[in-house]
Amino acid sequence: MNNAITLFAKSEGFSVKRTPFEKCGDFLTIEINEGAPKGGVFLAHTDTVHEKGVFGNQPVKDLGDRIQAPGAIDCKGGIAVALLMMKSLKDNGYAKNLRLLLTSDEEISNVLGGREEIQFFTENVQGYPFALNCETTEKDEVVVSRKGILRYQIDVTGVSGHSGIHYFESKNALAEAAHKIVALENSSQEGGTTYSCNKINAGNVPNIIPETCSFIVDVRVHTQSAMDTAKQTVQSIVEKKYIGGTSAVLTLLSERPPMEKTKETMQLFNSILAVTQKYGLGNLTPVQSGGGSDSCYTQSAGVTSLCGLGPSGEFCHTPKEYVKKDTIPLRAKILAAFLSEQ
């Protein structure tokens, strides 16, 4: 994927820089008009959630008005939008510097790149007036805020024993984990923070009480303040012993800050909306998303950010994922028109 993108970008006269990471694929930084006044920075990612072979022997299928493929809208279509926009502007004499950042572990909350990856975002967005992420969204929508994500692993230890002979002497790690899971899930609030326990591992046979149990909780928050509160909630529930003689260890797997809606993000959205209305490129609706994205890091770095500027389609993260062809040039036109007006 990176090789194909690099070949296209260089053939169009764009500059391309590869940034290697120890545990994940190279990141790409693609620019036009290097050294010129900064026009804007754009984001997309090259990784997908799909296992190899899920889409069959012919993974890319042209279905007339749509293309079905791994990551067609999340986020291959977004990469196409950004490159098409950059090519169009360069071909028509656009003079400012544009930078496109392509990452390779977005779908797993950037856990492989770690702190070095966060530093990559911070360094590469400084000085730009805004950051626009070409992630997918519904037609005519733009994402103005995203939830932050905390992902924890909780490892519970008890005392094993035969379920028929040593039931009362044993300390069931799975039962203790179940109490904690219920407490976490019950802490979720409609429209607020949610605690979703979706993966658990315990026991080997049905007649032996498990000594260990491990589960993962996915926490979603709207604000940094809510994230701080969520950390305290998880910590207190993990520390509480519902079954005497058990213990638990809490491990933070990943942390992605929220992309909060601000006055500046809405001003940026309204500027793009004005351009789409001026040139007959449709109406746009600002929306909030429960999912995270790399925009959370650019916003945290102090650069006003919007997300969901990419194409639309359906069945994201499934083997039926497809992108609507006509939304790729439309979104590229919207971005190009907006930049031309700045």
C-alpha cells in the first residue's frame, strides 16, 4: 500500500518522507510546496481491521457506482480524496504548503507507535492553521467531536479447586470478574461515559473453578474531565473485592484523548459549509461520533481539527464494506474549494 501511494505521489511531484516505527508499518508524510506558507495538514490511515483473505481472491470489486474492498471507506477512500485534492490544487497553481500524514496503526488506537507516534503528530502539525481528517462519515456530514478512548485489561486471581469437592474453599476468579464487569457496565450513562466489557478469558474445563480470569473494558468519554473521572471509576471498581481472597491487577492498554467540540472547531466547520454552499457542493451537517480517530491527537496538540471529511459508503469494518464512487471527487472538490478560499 505504501509503495503504491509513494509511486503515485512522486509521479505527481509531491515530496514523500517515510518515518519508520519499530512495531508498526512506516508512516508517510506527503507534501506539496515544501517550505511555502502553511495551508493545512490532512490525515488518513493505511491500516484496516480486516484479516487477510476476508474479501476473497478478488479483494477489490468494481460494482458500478461503488467499490467494495478492504478499508474502502476506512480509510483507503480518504487517502484517495486527499491525494486527488492535492493533485488538483498543485496542477492549478496553488502556492501554499499542504501536508498529508498517513499512519499505519489507527485501527488499534495507535498502541504500536506508542509515545513516539504521539510525538510524530505533535511535531508534524505545529504551525498549521487546521487539521482535516479524511476519515469516512455519512453523506453530507462532518465530525466536529469524537469520544476519547481508554482501554484496560483486568487480570483477576483467585484460588482454583474442584467445583464439586472444593467449591467453598475455592475463590472463583471468573465470578469475581463478573462482579467487576457488572459494576463497570452499570456505571455507563446514556449520552455520557460508557464502560463496555467485550472480551473475557477464563477456565479450561467446566468442573474446575478457574484460578485466573482476564477481561478488557473499553471506556468512551466526551471530555478530558470525563476521562479523568473514568480512570478513577475503573480504579475503584478493580480495587474492590467482591469475593474475599481474590486480587486484581489493572493494566492500561491504550489511551486516546477526546476531540472536543470548541468554538474554533465550529468556526472551521462553518467556513467549510460556506464554501460548499457558495459553489453548490451540498449542505453539511456537524455531528458527534462515539468512535476515536487520529484527530484526537492533532486537537490535543493545539491545532483546530475536524474529522469525517472523506467519502461515504456502508458496512464499515465488515466484509461488505464499500465506498460510493461519486463521494470521492465530491469531497476532494469541497476540500480544494475551501483551501482556494483561504
